[in-house]
Amino acid sequence: MTTSRENGSLYTQISNKIATIEFGHPASNSFPSVLLDRLEKEINKLSEDDSVNIILLRSEGEKAFCAGASFNELIEIEDLQTGKEFFSGFAKVINAMRKCKKLIVGRVQGKTVGGGVGLVSACDYAMATDAAAVKLSELSIGIGPFVIAPAVERKMGVDAFAEMTLAAHEWKNAYWAKEKGLYARVFETIADLDKELDLFTSKLASYNPKALMEMKKILWKGTDHWNELLDERASISGELVLSDFTKEALAKFKK
């Protein structure tokens, strides 16, 4: 079942110390600003919830995992402040995931673009199906994946990030993404993915919560400057989206 709500949907279910966050949007599970804000707040809330040991992040349906930021909002940006605020949405979510006291596991059932790749990169562990190809298409419309770059570089390395960014028109398949470290495991079917995720998350949630929390700190060591860094990157994107190049590119995409 997929949502038809214009601003998307976000639901959390807590069971056996696992909090499952499921987001959805009719436009291939893309994120309008209001939905990013809700996701940030939900992650912050679960970080402090003693009944939760780990978080599972997933999206609705069986097709795209996440198509990135809302295209409709992107084409409506007309000033620097609005542009920065728009790109700050993913920055705030990535920072919330980074600072969250709970380990976050990603379930990636399908294609992922732009900011969606940033979300998966900010997970502490991710499993996917072989349909979960990735693409960073930002350069093709005159901007760049600046906000998500630190998360993608940290997870996959600068070379893989460059390969995806510069080949902005290319999809990279799920096995390539696994080889580069984005996914821990790749499965042929969603049923196989979910079966393994159930086993993995149940085991993980049964471990000492203090040990899990300390492990989270170690995994994200050296990222304390990301609040400022991602804020700066949002400013760069907010400026570029106002360029003539981007305005023309977006107009073509809209047609």
C-alpha cells in the first residue's frame, strides 16, 4: 500500500526493541521539506527512547526506495534563503542519523537517487535487493550532491563518490554499490531481503544497548564538524539552484 498524500507519510512502529520508520510519497518516495522535517524529529525522538535499541529505516511499496528531494519544491525556489532551507532538509536528517544514539539499519528495496543515496549512506548498516541501483544525477541539472557528499564519501570512499557524481547520467547497480560498501548484503527478492533483515535486526536488538551506543560513537568518530559543514554545503546548493543553467535544466525536466 502506498500513500497518496501530497506531503507524504511517515509511520513508526516499535516492537521487540526495534523501531521501524516507514516513509512514503506518491512521487517515488521523494521528500518534500515537511516530510524531511518529520523524519528528523522522529529520529531525534527515538534516539532518546529507552524502549528502542535499534532503528530500521524503510520506504513504502516495492519499487523506488527514494527519489531524493521533491522536484516540485526544487523548481519553485526563487531566492537564496529558500534555496538554503530546501537543501538543509537532507542536511538535518543526515545529522540526526549521525548523532542518533541508536544504530540505524536501512532496507533498500529499489532504485535510489540523490538525497536517497545520502540517507542510505547515513545508515550504519544497509541491505538491499538487486533492484536497488543508485544514481547521483545532480550535476546534470547544474547543482551537485554537496550536502550528502560527506556521508557518501565516508561510506563508499572518494573514488566511488566521484564515479557516481561525474557520471551523473549513469545508474550503478546494487552489486557495484555493495562492492563499494554502501550495502552489506544484496538479495534477489524482497522476501529474501525481509527474511534476513528480521534475523539480523532481532539479533542486533538483543545485544547490550550500552555496547550498541558505544559502537555508534566509534563508527561516527571524526564527524563532529558536520553540523557546520553540511550547513555550508546547503548554502552552495541554494546558490547554484538559482543559476540560469539550473533554471533552464529544470524547465526541460518539467516538460
